[in-house]
Amino acid sequence: MDEEFEGLKPAFAPKALHNWNIEDLEAYIKRLEDEIQRVQSALETKTAVADAAKGLFK
């Protein structure tokens, strides 16, 4: 049962941020911001493709 939910956990989420130093926290924020930008770009691309497909079927 536990294995079923293991795949749902984000691999990048730290367990305890209070143990991290300031530099590591700042680097982690930067990595998260970079990942957000990557996901936003993928979302924009998929939205554009979906909108184009909708236009073909109107």
C-alpha cells in the first residue's frame, strides 16, 4: 500500500528546511524558480497546441 503512494511524493521536497544554512536555502529557491519557469514554458506550449487544435474543429 505504501508503494502505491511513494510515486506521488515530489522527489525534490526536503524533509526539514530548518537544518539548512542560508546559502543552501537560497540555492534551493533558485532551483525551484528555474523549475517553475520550465513548467510554465511547457504549459504555454501545450496550451498553444490545444488552442490551435480547437481552432481546427470549429
